Amino acid sequence: METYFLKNEDLPRFYARISQDYELYLPVKAESPVKIKCDYGFNLPTDDYAFKRHTPDGARDFIFNEYRCIEPIRAYLANFKEEIGDYFSGAGPAPEKPLAICGVKNCDLFSLRILDFVFLGGEQEDPLYKKRRESSLIISGDCPGFKESCFCRAFEINPYPSEGFDLNLSPLNNGFLLDIGSGKARGIIDSLSAILTPAGAGQLSGRAAKRGNVINKLEEHLRHHQIPKKETLQDIVLSGYNSPVWREQMRTCVECGGCVFICDTCHCFLLADEPGAAAHKRIRVWDGCLLKNFSRVAGGANPLRMRYMRLRNRYLKKFDFFIENLGLQACCGCGRCIEVCPGKIDIRYILRKLHEEKYLPAA
């Protein structure tokens, strides 16, 4: 993999070049409605980041995000609500300008493996997702920090990317190391040769030291949460089918759907017809198994009529179905669901309780 050095002062030029060919989204600081403080004495950041479309006059607002943004990357590849037109019969709406998303983190890249399996891995491919996925430019970045809710390393996902990106930015004191991860990025890099220099051995070793330091701090933090190893996830979820933790946790659920809509790997949707001026429109909207009507059938019966059943179904899908069929859990440890939940339902707590019930003897 080729790696170059990009100075801080040349970053706007880098963004400007990408915006010539793509609709570029970059991270900006965002006001956080919820600030989760750590219970174990760690002094962790509570800032939030959001993606904002690049414009030359707003260049000063854009910053390098220490950790993942609020929005999951799927929000840019499968819109929350969209008219699907005649895509599945070969026609469709006007072509979109391809997207470039900068500030993607490794947890987001992991989630793309789940989404690709769902939308591209079967006998039928989703043409909308495929078009956006193939045309988008993914610019990832290392995580020099983490939030209280981040737990990627519990599933052996590193806080820095090594694959799955087109370009990757690693912050150094006076600039960034820029990794080239695809042929799609090659033309962009060739056009920026005036501001790029090959990375030196000292810069590469400095990055390795920074990455190792973040991993050590994150693993020290996660030891307090006692999150089960990924090898046990399928076992504890299946054996915990009748666990009291499902009813216990759902006492505070208000069925807002925040966890499924903010999740990086959730992917369920609903097709419906919406009245239009000239004709009905076929639309697709996000859906989720924690919503009461998700599993209701035409006759009115609902096999997941109770909230605790719907929560359990969500975990079975993530930690049984995907592990069985893909070999990967459908959770990337981003912690977005923890932050968005008004009922304070914590996936880390549920997994720990299931593990304790399975492996620790009763007192």
C-alpha cells in the first residue's frame, strides 16, 4: 500500500480536488444532546461530529474527527426515505453525483461488510445501493481518541483502518499520512503530486506508536465493561433465549426506534405506495424490528407482540443469524445505540449479563 505525507496547510486543496468530481461530505463539530460520562474515572471526550457538505466558503468549519460521526455511513448509501421509481425494471430517477465521504472510521468500514452481504450478496442485488456503493469515494481516518460508548476493540476491530477504504488519513503533528487503498483514488493522488511526498520511515513508525497507544487505552477502558469475547456471542445469545435480561431492559423502552435508525448495520426497510400529483410513488423507508408493527402479518397476528421479544429478536439477528451465515457479528462496536437510547438500554450490559448467566455459577 502506498503512503504519502500531506501537510496541514494543504488539506483544503486536497478537499477542493475531491469536490471537483464528488459531492464531498466532511466532519464538523456538532452540539451533543447527550453527554455520557465514564463511570470508571477515565477522562474521555464528549464532543460529537456530524457530516456536512463541502463548500469553499465553509472550509474553516471542517476538522479531523477523533472518532466516528453521529450518522451511520448507511445513511448515505441507503437513504432514510426515497422514491425508488422503476429502478428494479431498469429505469430510475436522474443520476446522482457520486459521493465522497471523509471521516469514516473503521467501525463504519466493518459495517459495510454487513450491508454488502445484505444488498449485494444474494441472488438479487439492490441497484440503488450498488450504484452508490460503487461510485462513492470512501475517505477513512484513524481514531486518535474514543468516547465512553465506543467498544470496537471488544470485537477485535481496530480504531484505525487497514482495508476497505479508497483513501485513509492518519493525523501526525504537522499533517497527515495518506494511504492509497484503491485504483479509484489513484487518479486523484496523481493530480496532487505537487503537495504530496512519500512517507518516511520515521513518520510510519510514529503512526504505529500512536495507533498502539490508542489500542492500549481503549482496551484498558473496556476491561471495566467486561464485554464478552466475540467467540462467545452466538452461544450466549442462543442460550439466553429465556433470560430475564430481555424483560428487565425493555421496561424503559419507549419504542422510539432510535437504536435501529442510528445503527450502522441495521438494514430493514418497508416498501409502500405514496400518493403523488400525477400518480402514486413507490417509496422505500427504513424499518426496524423494535417497532411494534414490524412483524405484524396481514391477518393481524404479531409473533413479536411484546417489546422484550423484539429486543431479543434484534440480538438474535446480530449475534446468531449473521455469525451463522456470514461469520461476522452484525455489530461494529460504534456505541451509537447507547447514546441515542432515552431508556438507557446498553448493549454492553446485555451481552455481559448473558455471558454471566451462561458461564458464571449461581451464588
